[in-house]
Amino acid sequence: MPGSREYLTEADVARREPLWLALSDLFLDTEIQPETFDWIARTAMDVGFSSAETRTILETEVLPALGFNLLSIAGEWAGFDPTFVRERVLLATQRGALSRAMDHVLLTPVRRAVLRRDWVRLEAAMRARSGQ
């Protein structure tokens, strides 16, 4: 599976876009509702991503692109524009190693919070949908 350090083809982007947009809800400055996790899980499964692939996309593509919203005093809360999400994620996946390393350091608190608070609930929603 192509990751953030590899080239994404148009087919990769087309397949990922619905999941990028769904995962973007984890980076809004709002309380995440249980139905949001179900919607994200359904989206991931509808486009054929496993739990492990979804987590990789969350950590390496969406979090570097949108994680800064959770650090902003006036962060986005109404929902991200799909074009903005696509452009930000593509930009984040194309950055050099130094930029990715800086993002990793700056976003460590966000990464921990999202994985501790949100990933557990999203993974449970994916398990529930798959009947596991």
C-alpha cells in the first residue's frame, strides 16, 4: 500500500479521498459523536481499507495535513471543504523528510490524543461493522 513517502497515483488518490474526508472529522474542534466513528468505519470499509491500512492513512496522511487544526485557538469546527482536505493531504504526502520530521515533533501531542481518544473508538466501530 503506498504510504506518505511514496508517490500516490490518481487511482490511489481517488480511492483514499472519501476516507481522507471522513477522517478529517477527527480534526475538527468539536466533540466527536459515536455516529461519526461509525460513518468513518463504514467509509473505510466501503472503499476496501482494513483497520491497519486505515490507521496508516490516519497517521501518515491525514494527521500531518490536518493535525494543526487541533492546536489552533480558532480551529475549524464546521467541517473541512473536500478540496481543502485533498490539497492539504497531497501537500503533506509530498513534503521532504525534514518537514515530515518537524511535523512529527510538533504534532506529537495531537498524535497521542487522536490515537488514545479516537483511534480506539474507530477501531471498535470497524470491528463491530465486520462482525469481529
